Amino acid sequence: MLITQMKKTFLIFNFTFLIFNCLYAYDYISEKLHYGNIFYPPGDFEENRKYPIIVNDTVRQYLKDSESEFNRLHSDENKFYEKSAGIFFLNAISFSDPSDAAQIYLKKKKYAEQDFAANSIFFLLNTEKIFVADDEIAVDLHLHTIYSHDSVADIKKLLIFADRKGLGAIAITDHNDFEGVRRAKNIADDLKARGVIKKDFFIIPGEEITLADGHINALFIKTYIYQNMSVSETIAEIHRQGGLAIAPHPVQKGEVGLKRIRCQNFDGVELYSGSSFLPYDFFRQTKIKKAIKNQNKFLLSSSNSHFYKGAAYSGYAIVKVQEKSIDGIKDAFKNGDVMPVLSGIYVPYKSFIEFPPVYSAYSVLSLYDDVKDLAEFVLAEIVLSSNIKIETNYDEQVHDTLNIIGVKKLSEEDNELKKRIKISSVSATYGPAIFSYDFDTKETATALKFMF
């Protein structure tokens, strides 16, 4: 009995000591991040590479040496550092990869370095002005600002550009953050007072919410919505706030796809997204449009731009309103008075994919994905998972073939499509927990996945 009690005391002591160390580490790293003295070695960002974390008191000078980055980050660096500190705390208790905070910093650095070049390209692609009727408003409902971990878009420049482009409203949908909305409203009020943008230019409050297996865009919400909930929980919270739930870029890998759009209570679907540009993406967009034709869901076209001159570069939506106001725009969506519009180079692209012979070829080639989607959906219903993913030896080659880049490989002797199909792995998602089984190694794995 005494030994058992001693073991319990020892475990409690260890647990308390662990929590104390985590909190101490959080305070220390938070202070370091808050004052900007955390440094990552320079070099090209690689998505899956682990980066060492080095605390260095000279980081402010390092930031200043990169003028383009410093100019865009210095006014909001405290916010950025505080967010990163929270990520470090999750790292300390093993809730996320050690490289997450480093990746966020390096993404910011990479985007800042690309800012001038990207905005120059967007300017060349995005010079056409938008014109609408008196009872219509052109809106881009998916835009990121400096408050997103992967964007350096200056809010003031974004608002001025969107207004001059001919947009009457934009939605700020930063990743898991609502501060950009508040800042945008204040800046917009100042610009309107000085006559820089139109008096009836509207900021729609939004957020791109991260799930363990995808994203959901919330529009017309009142405040920040927590990430890593299930699809149904996230939609319920959006509706509780009186907002609208949108399935963003649903054709992309790892996002809320067709099978969940059909069975979840989404209000709308971002049919066309500037970040979905592969040939197969456009085929699946047309497929989704046909599949949900009889469902009460409106369709959108948005840019998903992370640079300020990217607003509406690939498309936007036109809403027909009874009155020009935030409520008028929201009512138009509810009534289905919205039309997705593609623009720029995306128009001929879509026309090519929808050309009957091309579309028929894609329909045949995509049967593999259709069968796999159905299998994942049925299995998810059986095991009560929010998402099931089945990976096979066909996946990569089918994806490459449908996007043209893998057509040449079809003639190769060792092409996977010439072999018998084999399941490589199966994973099931329950909230942030992911359970997987690898058929090759015969190993099971459990992970807690937090996306930022």
C-alpha cells in the first residue's frame, strides 16, 4: 500500500513538474517572441523540412536588413509573435510539429520577399475594371491580410486597390484570426472620411477556420471562431453567430470535398477559387456544380488572394441587392441572388475543360476518384468518423494523368496503373485525433493534428 501511494505521489509530482516547465517555457518563448529576438537561419522554405529554432538577440537587425519584410511586419509584429508563442506552447505539450512556428515565420519571410514580384504579376493580370448595375455589388469573399500566417497583404493598400478595381465589398477571411476584420473596418472608416474609397464600400467580417482535415469559411460572423472542431460543430457555431458557412476551394486535396458538401449544412460553395488552377480542379468544379444543382446552396467565385493586388484577379461574385448594406448583401446570399463570375485567364481555361470531348474524357478518367470518394464516405459512416482517407498505389499516377503532367508516364513499364491496385494506408479522423494503419509496414499510428 505504501509503495502504491509513493508511486502515485511520484507521478503527481512529475506531472506538476512537467506542467510547470511547459508554462515556464511558454513565458520564456513568449517574451522572446514578443520582443522579436527569435531567429531562424536564412534559406529557402521547404514545407516538410524540420527547422532548428535559435534564439538570437540580433533578430531585429536581421529583420531590418530585409526592408520589404520589415516594412510589412513591424506594425503587426507583436500580434504575430504572440500568435507564434501560442503555437510554441502547443509544441511544448506535443500537440503540433516542432517546425510549425518556424514554418509560419519562414512563410512570412518568403511571402514578404515575393511581395513586390507577386503584386507586379497580379497588376499585369488584373487591370480590367469591374462594372455592375445600380442594384448590384461585386464582392470578393475570400481575401487574406497580414493577420494570416501565410500573407503579407497590407490592409490599407488592399482596400484602396479593391475599391479602384470596382469591387463594392470584400470579406476579410484570415486564417483563424478576427483581428484583421477589426483593423480593416477602422482603416476603411478613415479612408471613407478622407474620400479615398467609396462611402458604400463594405467590409464583410469573416474567418477561414481550420479543421483537422480541411477549412471552412465563415462570413457575416460577430467574433472569432475556434479552430480544430468538426465540420458540423464549426457550421453550427457559424450559424449560432448568424453567419453563413462556405466550403472554400473544395476541389483541392485535403479540403472539404463533394461528399461532405452534400451531407453537411453548408450555405454556399466557393465553386471557383484563384488557388484552384490545375486542369482536374476545373473539371471537379463543373462536377460539383452539377452534383449540387438541386441543393439549396449558393455558388461563389473568389480570389483567395494573399497579396493585395490579387483581389478579384481570378473571379468574384455579383449580388443583386434590395439595399446597399451589409444586411442587403447577406439577404441576397440567402435568397440566392448571387452569380459567380470568372475573369482573366481563368475564362478560356474553364471553356476548354467544359468542351464536350474534353469533359467526357475527364469523366471516364475520374471514375477511380468517384469510386474512392464513395468508399471513403461509406466507411466514414460505418466507423462514425468525420473523415476517412484511403491511399492506394494508384493515387499519384491518376492525379498526374488527370493534370496532363503524367500522361507521358503511361507508356512506362513500371507505371503503377499497370499493376494491381493495392491499398497503402487508411486513416480515420475524430476531431483533431487521426488514427491510421499502414498496410505496407503493418504499423498503426495515432496523431493529434493542428493546422495553422
